[in-house]
Amino acid sequence: MTLPALCSSRLSALQKVVNPTTFIKPYKLAKELGLELFIASESFQKTGSFKFRAAYNLAANISNELIITASSGNFGQALACACAILKKGCIVVMPDNSARVKVDATRYWGAQVDLLDTRLKSRAERVAELAAENPEAYLASAYDDELVIEGNSSLGIEIGNAGLDLDALIVPVGGGGLCSGIILGLKNSKSPNLDVFAAEPAIANDASLSLSAGRIVSFEQEAQSIADGARTLSLGKRNFEILKNSLAGLLEVPEESIKNALRRYFLEANLKVEPTGALSLAALLSHPEKFEAKKLLCVVSGANVDPQLFAELLVGFS
């Protein structure tokens, strides 16, 4: 398979706007796990997650003045922020059980938030209704869009050019936009041959099912994993084409491992992480045999988590 080409001029412009990722070498955590470990944290990215890379690259490179999207929160607030910077309008469809901190942040940046009970109507159905009402708008997928994937590739380029001499990295996967973007970025970096593993919740394992079946498998309803960013119904079509040929492996993780990883990031690496961002470490904790004697990097995709939930998870409550 020939991987999609990246636009160097768009990526150069994007790098002037995004915050560089934060590389951390968590000595205590690495010692306890018995391997050489690095973290690439997007917790300090604008709007608190990697999604700003994708959102800004999209909003800056289309002519439409109004953008409609569906998001569990991180892409919504990232797109709202990008549109505020670029003076464009934004409507974000969000599940009504989205983290309150993400809903509030999306509204803060000036977006119109459309809350939805996904048990009664899918995000896609509501977006289609809004598109009919606003035919001039651009319909932005949070993960299945060339500009979104390209924006995410900027993180892969940073990782590949960081000079860490890695063997492999683990990336959270929901719709696949981050993972496929990182793969493309690595192929255009100084480290094009790194093994990339994806991690997803076992109860929201549409990506694993899709790769096993050789076709996209879609859920009828969103699986209620604590990792809300991985509650997508299916992989994006563009992402599936990249991941099926390029992943070194896809690891399913139980909910308790996600919670445990979140606690360990905080207690042993002094890092605030949201549940979806904890998927990479959760995969390492659940499948340590996959990474023996490897120099490994875990990608933390973001840190936007409700304070009450975060406090409950830290003290060990479900």
C-alpha cells in the first residue's frame, strides 16, 4: 500500500501554532516496569489534547466559514478553539454524557454545542440534520478526514525526530485518526521503521474486530468505556486502510487496567491524564510480554477529565 502524501507547507504552518509535545522519562515508573520508557504527552497541547493539531490543520485549510462536527469532547473543543483563532463558526454535536469539563471548554471557545442522547439518535444522524439546515458548512470528521490525519502526523514527525532511539510506541485508538497520523508522520521522519502498537478498550474493540475481519466492523451503539474518546462506532475508512497494513499489533485492555494506568501516570510520573490518554500505559500493563527488552514510548493523547471522576479514580473508586 502507498501511504498518503503529506503537505510540507501545511505542516510547516501548523508547527508554528501548536505546542511541541512534551517528552518525559518517568524513572520510577520505568524502574518498576523493568524497561526503558518514555512518554510523549499531549496534555500540554492547546486545549489539552492532540486534537488541536488536527482541528487547526483542518480549519486553516478549508474555505468554509462554518464547520459542523461530532465529538465526545476533545475534537469539539479543539475545533472551537481553532475556529476562534481563525474567526470561523463552529457547531459541535456532543453526547449528553460527555465530560462536563469538555462541554464547558467547547462553549468557552464560542462553539454552539448540540447535546444529544446517543441511545435515541446517532451523532451522524444529528450532524446530517444540521448539515441540511446549513448547506454552506463543512462537515468535519474528528478522525476520518485527510486534513485531520495530516494534522496528527505532526506528532509522529516530532516523535520520530526526537532522537530517542526507540524500538516501539503505543498509541490510543478510537476512530484511528491519531494512530494513522502518527504512522504517516513517522514515515516522514528520521525514524521511519518504528513499530507502532495501538491500544483500545476491550469493551469498545471495533478496531480489533475490524483488523481481524479484514473489513470495517461497526457497533450499533457507543460502548460505554471509561475512555470516552474511544467510544467511536467504527474506525474511519481512511484510517482503516493505513492501520491494516502498518500496525505492529492492536492490544485490547480491560477497564480496570485503564483506571490503574491513570493512577500510575499521576502517582509515578506526576502526570494528569484522561482515561483515553491512559490507554497506552494500560496496554503495557496488560500485555508486558509484548515489550520485554524494548525501548518504548507511550503516547498520552490528552488530559481533559472531569475533576470529580479524576479524584475518584485516584483514590481507587470505580
